[in-house]
Amino acid sequence: MTNKTHECFRVEVIDKVGMVTMIRPERSNSMIPSFWTELPTIVDELSNGGNVRAVVLAAEGRNFCSGMDLEVFGNSEAIGGEAIGGAGDGAKTKGYRSRRNERFRSTALKLQDTFTALERARMPVLSAIQGACVGGGIDMVSATDMRYTTENAWFSIHEINIGMTADVGTLQRMPKLVPEGIVRELAYTGRRWSAQEAKAAGFVNEVYPDHETLLDAVMNVAGEIASKSPMAVWGTKQTMHYTRDHSVADGLEFIANWNAAMFDTDDMAEAFTASIEKRGAKFPDLWPLSDGL
């Protein structure tokens, strides 16, 4: 993918690191209908291309993300023609509760897949978070591999404050990242959770004094990842996700099968040779995937 600007995102590729930046700071990068189609398309294209080895998910402005925009709840054509609340042509839905409810369910699954795209990507995704990260923002960053923040960052599982249950990933992924009791408190109360609390709980990797320092640090981590064998990194990501959702015994069998199929002696030879010669290793990119397959 070449550098490109969308309605909600700007995409740049810098030294094999994809920089995906939310560009609606005037609305605190709220998630409007196009957000939900643009993000998975961008991530899938970067993953399929094979030449990007890490992605940094960032945002312009004071706040990282204020969550779902009210436009999504009320627009009958949001997310491919479906409104979150089932709004639309009353004549078509009146008296057809099963169809209305099926539409709601299908839409929820489609929204969930937007963030699952971050997990299925063949490279790690790192979040660089400043200011507020609210509602859908937590759903999103919970699906990334690592999270880094500024000192003024804060989180809120805000759905409880508007009378609904979070349904796009926070309640499923966050308890795998931090103690369940902490998630329950945040989900039941909707209170603000500071960057310092999040780091202490293990949700955040590191906290930085300001946005510029944050972005520099996260890009450095992404660059370090990009210097490794992309096959080894992808295998590590796949294995950790599989192990998260299965038993230890299942995880051990998975990695045995993975390495039996994917073990690359050429990459290992290059890593050893580069170490002996005191130079950076040079690994070939992953092969591209066809968008149509």
C-alpha cells in the first residue's frame, strides 16, 4: 500500500512500519460510519501486502478516540446499510421483530470484525494513545498487541453510562490482559481509568510525558520489531493468540505444528551470520496475499 488519506485515517509506510493515524481531531476521532469500513480495509491491505512488518495506530489532536459517534446509532445506512439501534424505514421493520433483531446482531458482528482485523493481521499492531480513549476506543486498543500512552491519557468503558453493555470486544479481550476484578469495576461503573493505573495493571506497556515523545518511542519499538524475521514475528503473534484462547497443552501442540510447517532455516542462518558479522540482519518480506482470496 502506498501512502493514502481516507476520511478517518491517514496511512504512511516508513521503513517497513505502517503508521495508521486517525485524522478527525475536531471530533476527538469519534467512530463515524466510514471508520468501520476503512480500518479493516487498511489493516487487511497492509497485512496482505507483506512488506509492512509492524503497524502503529495513532491519532491526531487532544484525544485518541471518543468512541462511537452518535451518527452511527441514528443513521439507517451506517455500516453497510444497518443502523446500530435498528433505526430505518419503520414500514419495513414494524411487526418483524426477528428480522430487526437479526439485523442488529449481524451489524454487531460486522463491527466486531473491524477490530478482529487487528488480531488477524500478519504483523503486530501497537497503539499510541493520548488523552481520552473511551468506549469503542478501548474495544479497539484491546485488540492491538501493545498499548503505550501519554501521562494525560485515560480510559473509560463508557457504554454503561449510556445504558448499554459494551459489545465490540472490551469485555472479551480486556479480562485476558488485566485481572478480571479490575475490568468488572470499570465496566460496572464507567469511571475514568488513568494511564498510571492502566500501566500498574499491565494494560499499558509504558507511559510517556507528551505526545511527541510517545510517538517517537512507539515508532522505535515498531522499528525494532520490523528488524526481526517477519515469519518468526507472525508465528509468535499467532501462537500467543491461540494460547490465550486454549489450554497449555493445546498451545504446545499448536506451536509444534506451526514450527513443523513454518520453521525457516534460511532466516535462522541470516540471524546467526548477522550476529557474527556485527550487522543488522536482512530478512525477506512475507509474500503478498491476493485480496481476492
